[in-house]
Amino acid sequence: MRPLEEQTVLVTGATGGLGRALVRRLAAHGAQVVAHGRDPKRLEELALDVERDTGTSIDTVQADLADLREVGRLADAVLEEYDALHVLVNNAGVGFGSPGAAREVSANGIELRFAVNHLASYLLALRLGDLLRASAPARVVQVASAGQLALDPEDPLTEEGYDGVTAYRRAKLAQVMATYDLAADLVGSDVTVNALHPATFMDTTMVREAGQQPVSTVEEGLDATWRLVADPALDGVSGRYFDGVHEAQPDPQADDPGARAWVRALSDRLVADALV
């Protein structure tokens, strides 16, 4: 891998929690950071804070990943502005939501957690794939979760018996399944794709909003994520799932080629319909 100061790194969900911590560390190591967020004011504050604390300026890009059309525009903006992309960190996500909250849908009418936690990262990786290949060696890091649940082919978007935890867990498993597929697609390209559960219930706004008691620090999650972003020992390692810093096994559905095929077909259909 190249030295970090020679790399361009895109981090989604960069204005809080793990994403914010990762942006600060990348900037401190001299990487060219492209920080994504939904709120322009928070992005501006992030850029000012990072430059003040590290002496390094970062770039920012705004998009609401709950709208796949905006994900497409985000990809267009990156492709227009940058001639290289060495790391894509798909970190943005929606948590469980408040206990007992009603089912939510995205701007495209898709169950919200599936849309943001899976489809947004899926579409972004696909759209930026050629740039990653041209920039190789390159890496895609999927910030997933150990909280996974097999998708029901009859109800993959949790329309029946909805609760936020179930929807979240299904979306995160879909993200891991997509990681395996994308890694297979990129064999021989020197672009690696891996997923991880960074840490359990980190002390973040997302965790507190869900009514959960934090049990891990953001720093723990940052160290695990940093390893996939920047550790030379992982050059060439692809198609893996990690729990923290250790390789682990996801839900068995991720290893089922048939299940991955229908989840991928569903994802492609939902994305195509949203972008019409």
C-alpha cells in the first residue's frame, strides 16, 4: 500500500462518532480526506475542528444517503473532483431507532435501514469501482455489525412485524453479503473489500438514541477500523469479515451463494427503480 500521505480517502458518515474520529486520525497522518455528511453546518464545523487540531485541511461533500439519487450525485461529485481514490470507508448508518418506533422509509420508499445501511454503500462502491481500480492498490472498508439476522425472502424489507432492531440486523447482514460479492467481483484488481464490526455499543449518539448503554469506546472501534484502512499486513486480504481486530464468521446466510444472489438481485432492482 502507498504511504497515507499519498492516499485519498473517502469516509461516509464523518460528522460524528467513529467517522469523525477516523477523519481526524487520517488527517493527522497526512491523507487527503474527503469527509461526507448530511448536514452542511456539521461538515463545516468538522473541517474547522480538524484543521485547527491537526494542521491539515480536509475536503467535504454533502449528501443525504437516505435518497439513492443523492448517493449517485455524491459518486458523480467524487468522480468529477478526484483523479484517484485509494480507500472508501462506508461508515454512514442508521441505528435501531427509538424503542417501539414505527417503520420508516427512505426518500425512495425503501425501508430506511436497508436503504442507508446497505443500499447506499452498495451503490457507492459500484459507482466508484472504476476509480478504485484505476487507483489500485485500493481498499473498501464496510463498517457493518455483529448484530446480523438472516433475511426472509418473503419479507426482506421487514414490512411485517416491524421493529428497528430486526430491520437494522437484516440490513447489516445484507451489507456483509455485498462485501463478499464485491470482493469476488474485484479479484485480480488489487482492490480489497472487507467488512467489520468495529466494537459493541460504542459511546455514540446512535447508541444512546436507541436506549442502549455504551459498553465500548469510540477509540476501540477506531483502532479496529484503522487496521482495515491502513495496516500494510492486510495488503491483498479481501472478502473477509472481522469482529474488532479478529477475523470472524458472519451469519451463515452470508456464506450461502443462493441467498447472496437473491439479495443482490433485490438490491439491483431497488437501486434501479430509485434512480429512474
